[in-house]
Amino acid sequence: MSLKIRLSRAGAKKRPYYHIVIADSRSPRDGRFIEKVGAYNPMLPSDHADRIRLNDERIKHWLSNGAQATDRVARFLGNAGLMEKPVYNEQPKQSAPKKRAQERAAAKAAA
């Protein structure tokens, strides 16, 4: 049984609230879970103390037992110092200027 530390959605329509849970990777997003280990309220400002609440002791326990954090939860845990921060490539290639636009920009810079 592979364990995941992931978000489980709660709250009303257009008012999201998430529980951070330990769950079997095969169970549905809002379905069965093993333990709640925190909460995330995206409606609060980013500097608010209750935006992300974590139970550090239980998260360390589950990480030592082989639980894998999802991308979003890994970012939360990295900011809290419970695991290494994941590295993200912030430069998407799809939205970069195409060949002709790059040539025009180079010509404009040379002029």
C-alpha cells in the first residue's frame, strides 16, 4: 500500500478549504483516508498564521514510514522545513517567443 500526503477538499462551492491527509494512493481525493495531519485555507491572505496548519510530529512519522507528498503538499512541507523544497522549472517553453519574434527582438536590440 503506497501512502500519499495530499489535499482533500472540503468547504462550500467557491469557498475551498482543504484537509491535509494521509491516504492510500488508490483512494479517491475526497474519499477514505488514514489520518488528518493539517489544513490549508486558500481564502486567507498568504501571510496569515492559520492559512496552513501542520501537525509536524505526525507528518515526520508518516514521511519516515514511506509516505510520498504530492507537489502542492511538498511545497508546504518544504516551506515549513519538514522536507527538502522541491525544485520547479519556472520557465515554460511553450509560452516562450517563437523563432521570428526572437529574431525581431534581436534586430531591435542591435539597432
